[in-house]
Amino acid sequence: MGHSQKSESNIDHAIAGAASGFITRFLCQPLDVIKIRFQLQVEPISKCHGSKYKSLPQAFLLILREEGIFALWKGHVPAQLLSIVYGMAQFYSYNVFMKTIQDISKIEERNHFIYIHFIAGAGAGSVATIASFPFDTVRTRLVAQSNNHQVYKGVLHSCSSIIRHESPKVFFYGLLPNLLQIAPHTGLQFAFYEFFIDFYKKYTSNTDTSFYNSMFSGSIAGLLAKTIVYPFDLARKRLQIQGFQQGRKGFGKFFQCNGLLDCLKVTVKEEGVQGLFKGLVPSQVKAAITSALHFTAYEQVLLLLKLLR
């Protein structure tokens, strides 16, 4: 990333970002499906309750038994579109922001400060989120609906239904809490990643960003960043299903709220502070794996593009 920006073009960063998004999404989609199911369940996620989902292994096996293996890749097409557009926009704009900040502040490559990576990462995350957000709403609704009460038949059908029966604005429901979450989240992710990349290099005397360095730094960066901003992620998912009661039959009580602050307030009132961190464990596992794969695939594709020149 910051360490080799001068030698690659912006297009290389866009291609590497898109490829990274595709690979990561395909491998991590099952964890994402379980995480969303946890977030949308109002009842506690515990064994001593009459809840549908009680733990990560139980949810995994229950979805397999009730809905089959393909349910773990439910909403995969819009998720892939989301990931490719997001990955491309994120790494492309991160590269542009880094170059711009360096030009303005005249900071030497080797003297980067963490805050510069944070600012560039926050900007890149915001650009990528706005560009890919409609796919995220469609994906959430496809994952949220039960197989027995299907409202949407697929991506195109869900898009046309939302436009016909609701409004195009629906595609951007939950955008504000998402930006509030994504800007610091991506900023922290890039800042932590660069910090651990340098830390790893210092202690292993390896000047290149190796496969292992990317995996190690990416996983820790993802875990730390996700934990810090998690309540906003939960609020976003709950806002995206407002007005979608019919697709949620059989999943327990329906969660209703108006806007971000109300969503956080109602969650704490009904489920306690721990309700804000519902689904955190699969989310942390997913964040560590996803972030490691995301950065590593990106770095490896960049190296490949350099070799192909």
C-alpha cells in the first residue's frame, strides 16, 4: 500500500481492489449470513432462551438443516456486486487520497504518520460505501427473508419491487449510521494495518510486505477496528429491514425503530447494552478473516500485475 504506491498506476489499485473484494466475499459469505441473522434477532442469543439462533455452531447447523447449504450463500450475487464495487472504489480512492495528502503536506514516504493513513482510509471507506450501498440494502433484504416467506425472487426482482412498491430512497436507508461507522472503521483498519506492517518488518528484518505479514497485520487490524465501531453496524442492519415485516415471519419479534439514535436507544432499552454487541463474535471472527484476506489478496494481485507488465 503506502510502501509501493509510486510504482503502480491507479488502475492497478482498482483492479487489485476488485479482485480482493471478490475473493474475500466468496470465502466469507457464510459468516456474514450468520452475523446478519444474529443482528436481526431481538431475542437473546443464548442456550437458555427460546430463541431461534443460540450460538455460532448451532446457527450454522440449523441453517444447513432447515434451508440447505446454499442458504449460507444467500444474497451472494448482490454481495459480490457490493464487494467488487466496494473493493475497487476503496483501494482506488485510498491510493488517490494518499498521493494527494502527500503532495499537500510534502511528507516523505518513509515518514508517514498513522493519522495520514487514518484520514485517507476514512475518505476511501466513505467513497466506497456511497458507491456500493444500494447493493448492501438488497443483499440485507435477501438474507433477512425466510425461505418459507419469500418476498423477493432475486436481485433484479428485489430492485424493481423496491422501486415499484416503496421508493428509490429505500436503497439508501441506513446510509448515515453506515457512514458514521465506515469512515472511522476504514480509517482505523488502514491505520492499524500500516502500523502492524511496519511493526512486523522491524521485528523480522523483512523489508517487503510478505504474504504472512499481510495476513498477520490484516487480521489484527480488522479485529480491532470492527470491535470499536460494532454498535453502528448493528443499527444499520436493523434500519435496513424497517417496513419489511412480511419477509421476517418465523424469525421471532420484529424490531421497529425510527432513525439511528432511536435504534440504539430501543436496542439498549429492550435488550440491554449487550444488545448493541449482538452477533459480535461471528462479526469479530469474520472481520479478522475478511480483513486478512482483503489486504493479502490486494497485495498479491498488485504483485501479479507488476510481474505481468
